[in-house]
Amino acid sequence: MNDHDLFQELRFDLAMGNLFEFHFFGTAREDLNGDMDRYYFFPLEDVGDAYASWWSYNIYEAYLNVNYLFPFLSQLRLGRQAGTRAEPVFFDGLAVDISLLRSLFLTVYGGAAAHFYEINSYWGSDLLGGAGIDYSPFDVTTVSLDYLYTLDRRDPFLGSDREDHLFALKLRQR
């Protein structure tokens, strides 16, 4: 049995001086031979075969960075983004990087959780937020403390809403 698919990725970055940056990363997938008949092939060969349509797409990242708007505000990011702290989470929202001291940095972020492969995923129904602090007592040492809060709103048929709290402590030595 043959299954012919076309996969595409588009990534681009645009910078306007040092102040503004725009980043985009998305993928698309097409089923070229239309072989969607569940009787003749394994329906979960890959996640793309689980869709009812012959094509699908995902926008993983599409955000605007504003850099050094103020001396203490090293970056403000708005849009769809991947969290880069303790846990890689995708969300539509805001992230802010703040320089508190020469060796102390704070990141706060939050927004609506993005779902790519979840049944009945409605944009904006699940929320997340977090913060992380980095302290570098020496040039080669960094200590990080992270917190992530998630709220998974459930269909009443599936049960009550779920909340989760993640704490992480990291020590990096270069």
C-alpha cells in the first residue's frame, strides 16, 4: 500500500533595526493520492491521517518582539509562541523579559493554550501562565527557578476542570 503526502514548512524572520522582530513558523500537509479509506490502510500511520480533510496546517509560532523598549525591559513578545522556560508550552499571549539587576533576570508569560492535536480544542478555553527567575552569581553559573500554572477547561461530560502547578529548579554550569 502506498500513501503519498506532501509536507511543507515555512519559517521566516524579519527584523526592523534592533527594536522590532517578527517571527513565523508554520507547517502544512496534503494527502496527494486521497487515500482516506479506512478499510484499506492503517488510519493512524501518522497523526496527519487522523484528520477528516485531505489537507491540514499548524501555526506553531507567529509573534512580534519589541526589544529594549526601556532599559530594564529587555524583550516584550506578543502572539503565538513556545514557552522557553521549564516546560515547552505553546500559547497565544504575552511574554516579558525584565533585567532586574546585572545578574538577575525575570520572565513572566501567559495566555490561551494552543492545541494542535486535541479533539474538541477550542481556542481560548484553556489558560496558562508562568514566571521564571535566573540568577548568575558567576559568569559560568546560572540558577533558575520556574513556575507554570495551567487550567484545562473540560466539557462537563468529561468531568471537572483540571489545574496543574509545575515548579522547576535548575543549576547550569558552563
